[in-house]
Amino acid sequence: MYKIEIKTKENFRDARGEYYLYEIISMGFDNVKKVKYCPLYIIKGDISDGEAEIIARQLLIDEITEDYSIKKENEILSPIKVGGAIEVWYKKGVTDTVAQSVQKAVKDLGIDKKIEVNTGHKYYLFGDISDEDLALMAEKLFANTLIQGYEIENHALQRN
Amino acid sequence: MKLKTTHCKEIDILNLSDKELLDLSKNNVLSLSLEEMKTIQDYYKNLKRNPTDIEIETIAQTWSEHCKHKTLTGIIDYLEISPQKKIHKQYNNLLKETIFKATMELKKKWCLSVFEDNAGIIDFDDKNAIAFKVETHNHPSALEPYGGSATGIGGVIRDILGVGLGAKPLANTDVFCFGKPNTPPKKVPNGMHHPKRIIGGVVSGVRDYGNRMGIPTVNGSVYFDDGYMANPLVFCGTMGIIPKNKIAKKTRAGDLVLVAGGRTGRDGIHGATFSSVELNKESDVSAVQIGNPIVEKKVLDAMLKARDLNLYRAVTDCGAGGLSSAVGELGENTGVEIDLKKVPLKYDGLRAWEIWISEAQERMVFAVPPKNKEKIIEIFAKENVEAVFIGVFTKDKKLKISYDGDLIADMDMSFLHKGVPKITRRAICEIKNEFEQKTIKMNSSEILKSLKKVLEDLNVCSKEWIIRQYDHEVQGQTIIKPLQGNNIEVSGPGDAAVIFPYTVVKGTKKAIVLSNGLNPEYGKINAYKMAASAIEEAIRNAVCVGGNIEKISLLDNFCWGNTDKEEILGSLIRAAKACYDFSKSFSIPFISGKDSLHNEYSIGQKKYSIPPALLISAMGVIENVSNTLTMPFKKEKNKVFILGLTRNELGGSVFSKINSIKDGVVPNVYPKESKPIMKKIYQAINKSLIESCHDISDGGLAAAVSEMAFSAGIGVKIDIDKVKIKGKMSPAEILFSQSNGRFVVEVDAKNEKKFRSLFKGTVFSQVGLTGGKDVVFESVKNKIKVMENPKKLMSSWQKTLQDI
């Protein structure tokens, strides 16, 4: 299993992050200073490290504005330790159309192996935010809990 | 052949008591009444066996309100009480006795298919016809706004693909009713999304699906009211073009059943009735439908190719009820045998009945003559569309379903489609007298303040934030667009959209106009006048851009509260009656429609019904695309006329709402006055006697004139004393009354004489001149002079949704 995280490069605009920051502030959370948005992909199947790199670079990112990091199963990727982070994934059984397109595109890349893809979203929230507030933001803004589940990481509190 | 239960369950029904029958219906989310359950029990008593789960589910789907419109086609015992009299009447089929009846009586030769197929079809030219359909997707959009609205538009596009042998979609429309975006979060009921989240999700859902399908979204409207906070309304429409020789479809025994497009999963099983509480992290999320426009686009391209090669005899889309409804519909008059094992699945583990009723998206079902078997698969394969034969149409008028060789359902088509017992409902409507409000006395600065507030009002303000997200240009045929202005810095709200289908119909000069009318505020007071006003507003909007009322057709979409309540069903009947009356008096037929009843939500223990909403959508044919108009004033020193009579009708108006004015008469419709005016506008446009034309509706003539001025970036001076009025009215009442049947038109001085002689016999007057740097409304008689720079008025109109 490979988990691929896409980041907007520092000198480019992260429009989705900006949008969510605006929404969070209008919800009344002025302790959030910045939001960084990162799309996530999980690819399961019999592919090699090199193939995972090819998929990330040639298919999932725009090389000019974006960068990626790949994590293998059980491998811990050093997260951005800045505050809170929320990961959002579809629940089992929900049609994931982007994942279907990725699966097809991987075949078109010439990697003809049986794979399974899931797509998710990660939001890094810069600032000191409580777990309760992160959960509230997740439910009111980032995830529709009817079809999506979420997980919270809170580095702000660990630091304290 | 005996049924086997390896792949299904036998449902014991033969020995159940009334209470147990009802429990069975409730526990299995069948939504069937006791009478219906007993009818099913009797049917199986005759067969001397119990039904299987898939049989019961099939009946529940086929007999659902969504598919059979039981309320509108059932028996209604109606009592109408007005201060003057009581009327008691029984309707045996409300739809047939009102809306449909008007169409039958009007006998328009250019109506080619009405109320029978997936969409209404009218004549376009000698070779082509146009089809239009509007659907609602309310409940799914409340729960998952993005997926709900996306599958709403995806579904109505499939209605157009599934009309006749398939029409090519040319344009989408969308109309929404939402709670207010600035609602304090605490006011939002528990477990519901905030209106702002619903709005964002719904708009992006329609945007992503429509844009990715390559279909322009050209017309719509948005209405905000607290009553839609927990139950938004999402109306999605599609218009398409179809060769006249592809309208008729008929399945024949021996034809093969082909399913093409998306795979089947647990999507949308019992979609309308599930509760979010039942869902937890581990459970499969079966009720939510997610759309995939890329798949649907491929289906569209492939099927139109197959259509033109005459490879199939009938087609329909998989909508509510999934394969069960689609296959049932195509095989109603023949019979059909299906092997469910052959249906391509998204994942393993689906039970047979789930495959049968799944509402997975992007699927179409075809009846294919065996000789075309290979050819049609080849065409779908070329477009990368999965297409699989799953059965054959028979001649025994039976529905037989097998799985892996076992027969699991064996039912009579006639019972399935005609067996549903008619329900009798009671309805009551109490008509109250409406009274004029106390005379409104306002000075000039109060009037200006009201004008700005009217322009800022959520239901009048610019919807640019939404409109600009939609591609309204793709296909390159949108001639009259939703936002109109004389330069890039100014814009105003267009009345209707015009599509010029020159890439499909080579050499044509003809065009298609699309418009809509909706005003739930009137419905809170008077459902009859709401329906009448919505009908006229839709027609007026079409007329403003150059539509010909001799060739306009209408669609109805009823979204009502819980019609089990007598007074709510009563208001629905009043609205349906208005549809008959005004369809007849304007001589404009309804060609299709849809209803969504039971729009009810709870806050705590209390249940609330939504404010009733009747959306009227209009589609018309314009003979010459050159003779179309936009609404901004075109130049200075042109004469401004108001056509039609202004009455003291402020009931349900925007002005009354913002100034908390009690009483007021809801605008009525006077076809004898407005119809001749609309006919003459068409003639005037075709003789080039009019430079611009705008409908007077929300916000009255003050708002309409302001919009024409600021979208042109020029001033205008209006003499309030010259407006033709009925009775006595104060300047504020004249400026903000929402009387129907009125238009503001701009006429070049050189055409004035011809214009006046054309309109002779109707009520109209010259009220002012374009030009100057300000928008001015003056009444010397009342010492009123309201003056404002058009840019400032435009910024009032533009800022509301920008700030959110």
C-alpha cells in the first residue's frame, strides 16, 4: 500500500486552503492562521516503489506547482507539525469517481496491474486549536459524515 | 416453473394481520399503505404462494409516489370554502382533470409528445423537435448537497437521452430554493447542514456535472426563505433536440435487454427513505448517489451514434427504482425475462433485489433487435462504455427474473403497473379575502432607501456568484445569456436564455427560448395566484427576449409539503386549477411535469412543511434568431414606455416584506389584458420597433427600470404620474407594486409613431426618457423626486451575495 500526499509548492497559491481559511474564520475560529490543503491517494496492489513514483509524478501532480511525498505501509511520514490536521476519507461503499479515473489512468500509463485506489483530503490547520474545535470544523466544514469519515491529529496540544 | 430461494428470501405475507402488514411495510422501507399491502396479499393469495423479497421490492418501487404519482392521479374529495360560498368537488384524477386536460383541449398540432415519455416534445422545424424536462432532487441534496445536486442534473440529462430514441442535450437550467445564507448557526436544526454549506455544495454539484458534460447551464433562479432551511429545493432541467423520426419507440417481443453505462452498486437503495442515524462508520453507505459525468458523457456520445444507425427500438433511463422501473417500463406491454447475474457490478456481495432496485447512476436500458447485437456492443466499446445484455423481452406480459438459473420473481405486468389501488384523500381550502394595505406614505429619501433594500434583497440581488461558475457558453450556441450588460463593467439580470442550435440544425434561423417563473411568497397567501403569477412570469420572461406566445410550452414542477394534511393538499388543488385556467386562457399548453410531495422536516418534535413552490418552466421556438432582445437600455434619449396596468398589488411583494407591511392584495393575472400586449411585443420586436424590453416582477417597476439603467450604465428619468394605474395609489405603491402583465420597453423616437399605433387598444403610456447621469423617479403632483447614480444602484444589487 502506498499513501501519496500532494502539496502545493511554497511559492504557489493554495486556493483551496485559502477558501477553507475564509470559511473557518467566518465560522468564528480566529485562532486558525493558515490552512494548507493536500489531496491524498491510497494505492493498494502489487506495484513497485518505482511504479508508485511514476504514478505520483506523471499522473497525480502538476510538476510545476505541486510536490508529493509517498509513504509505504507502516512507514510514518514526518507530518507538518504546526497545529491540527484533519484527514477526510470516503466511507466504504461510496462511489469514488476520482479513484475510478486514477485506476483507469494508471492502466493507460502502461502499468497493467490490478490495483485499488482511494482518494482523500488532508487539511493542515496552523494555530493552537483544541480537539473539540477540530472535530467541529471537520463535521461542519471538511467532511459530510453521511458519506465521509475523518481523523484528527493535533500537534498543537502535544507541544503544550 | 417454481421459484427458488437460494438467491432471495420468501416473505411471509399470506397469514399476516393488518398490523403485521403495516409493520412489514415500515420495517423494509417499502412506504406502502395498508390498503396497498392488502392488495398485494390478495394477489399472492390467488397465486397460493408467498412473494419473494425481490417481488415485494419491485412492487414497492413501481407503486411508489415517485413513479406512480398516486396523490395527483388518485381520488380527492375537495372542499373549498370562501367567504362567499362553499364548493364541494370530487377529483378522480387531478392531473387529468386540470393540467393534462388543458393540453388536450388546446389541441396544439405542434405538441408532439406530452405527458407520456421522459420529457415533453414540441415541434422545432420540419425535421427536428425539441424536448424539455425539469426534475427535482430535494432530499438527496439536503443530505449530501454536492452529490445530490450533481445526480439531479445527471438524472434529468438522462431523461432527455431517454426521451423517444434519445435527444441531444443543448442546455441545462437550474432553480434552487434555499434557507438564508446568513442564518445564525444556532437556528439550524440538529443534524442538518447550514444553508451556506448546502448552497455551496448544490451549486458546485450542478456546476461540475453540467460543465463536464459539455452542456451549458443557461437559465435559472434562486429563492431564499427560512422555510427551505432544512429542506432545500433543487430543480434541474435539460432541453434537447431530436429528429422527428426518432420520437416513437416500441419494444417488441424478442428484443434483447441491454444495459449500458455505469456499473451497479448499492447506491441509492431506498434512497428517499433512509435515515442518517442508521449509518455508522462501518456500515456500507448505500443510500447516497454519487454522479460521474465522464461516464454519462461517453454514454451520450455512444448512444446517439447507435440511435442514428437505428440499432435499437426503445430506450429509457435508470432513474428512481433503477432497473426495476426502467426494464418494467420498457416491457410493460410485452413481458420480460431478466438474468440479474449478468448485470455488471461495482463490487461483490449485492443481493439480487439490491441489484434490481439500485439507483446507481449513469445507466440506460435499451431494447435491441437480436440482429444488431454485435454492432451495438461494438459502438459502445469504441466509446469505452460497458454494455451488457441482461435479458429478453417476451410476449407473455410477465416479469420473470432469474439469478444464476434460479427463477426468483414471476409476476403479471398488469398487476405491477395497473394493480395499485386508488387512494381517496380529502382536501380542504379556505380562501380568505385579501385587503389592501393602509396607504403607504413615503418621502423621497424613504423611497430611495426602499429601492436599495429591494435591490439588495436576496431574492432580487445579483446571482453572479452562482451564474459565473457555470459554463453558459459551451457548444457555442447561447445567444441570449443570463447576465446582460452594455460593457464589461455593468451587468443586469436577463429575462430568459436563447439557444441558437446552428451546429445541430445546419442552416437554421430558428432559436429556442427557455425561461421560468416562481414565487413561493405569493403561495403563502394564495396558492391560486401564485400558480397564475408563475405561469405568466415564465411566459413574460420568454416574450421579453423575443418569444412568440403562439409557440410556447410549459412544464410544471410542484414541490409541496405533506399532502396527507387536508389543507396542504387543498392548496395544491388550487394551484393545479390555476394551471388549467391560465393554460387555457393564454392558450399555452403544458407538455410535461413532475411533483415532489411530502417535503416535510422536523425540528425537535415538531414537523414543518415547506412553503409550497410551483416552478413553471417555459420553452418556446423563435422563428428568427436575429429578432431577439436583451434587457439593458441601448442608448440615451430613447423613450421609455410601460405596457400594462399597475394595480395596488403589494401582497407578498419584496417591498412589503422588507418594510413589514401587513395586508396587501397578491397580484392577479388578467390574460385578456396581458395576452394582446405579449402578442404585440413579438410583432414589435420582429418589426424592430423596440430596443430593449424587461419584465416587471419582484421589486416592481422601480427595480425593473433600475436594472435596465445600471446594466446599460446610463441614467433614466421616469415620471411616476404618467404610469397607468387602477384606482388611487401613492408613489411608493406605484413604484413597488408587483402587478403582473407589465413590461418596461425602450423605443427609439423615430419608431414612436409606429409603436403607438401597433399597441393601440392596450393599456400603455410613455413614462420617461433614457439618458442623464442619474436614475430619477419623479412625481411633481406628490412632490417626490428619487435620484441615484446607476452605479450605486448596481452596487446595491451586486453586493449581497458577494459579501457572503
